[in-house]
Amino acid sequence: MRMTKNAVLVGTLLGAVLTTHIAAAAEEACLQRNRLVSWRAVNETTLEMTDRAMSRYTVQLRNRCVQATRGGARLAYRYWTELTCLRTGEVLTVFAPGGTRSTCFVSSVQTAADAPTPAAAPAN
């Protein structure tokens, strides 16, 4: 009887630990503004950002951010402050030389897959 109780307890604890890890993996990654060192546009709806620890994040946008793919593009952050994580709904404005500005909305932020990173634009 005691062995059965221990097995149930261990099973319950193991289930709780696994559930916590799965829930944490489903949450967005936390890229803080003060840790951002570079970014690059993969395309008009995807940005890749790198932090001080050289961790890469994939930022999906809700809309096309046309100016992001132009050379010399710069990002401006409306509400993303130094210590907060970049999150869904954040407004990014992209300025590029010779073009108009694009206002873009973050759809998701995820940790990027391990792959070589092409040269990135410095953060501003």
C-alpha cells in the first residue's frame, strides 16, 4: 500500500513538472529592449533580433513592414521600454532612407532556431 502511495505521488509530481515546462515553452520569449544589440529583416513580416548574450529571437509581424527590408532601415519603439520584454501587440516604426515610414505590429516573439546568422543591422 505504501509503495502505491509513493508511486502515485511521484507520478503526480512528474506530471506537474512536465506540464510546467510545456507551458513555459508555449509562452513568448523575453527579449528586453536594453539587451538588444542587432536586428535584421528576414522578409517583410519577420525580423530576427539578437541580444547581448548572442541569443536570437524571431519576431513575427501582423502586417507587412515594407521599409524593414531596405538598406539602412532603422527601428523606433513606441512603447517598448528598457526592461520590458518585446511582446505581442508592440508597435514598431521602421524608417528607411528615401522611403516613408512603416508602422508594424508584433504578432509573436520566439527564440530563434540554432542556425548561422547573416550580418545584422546595429540596434538604434
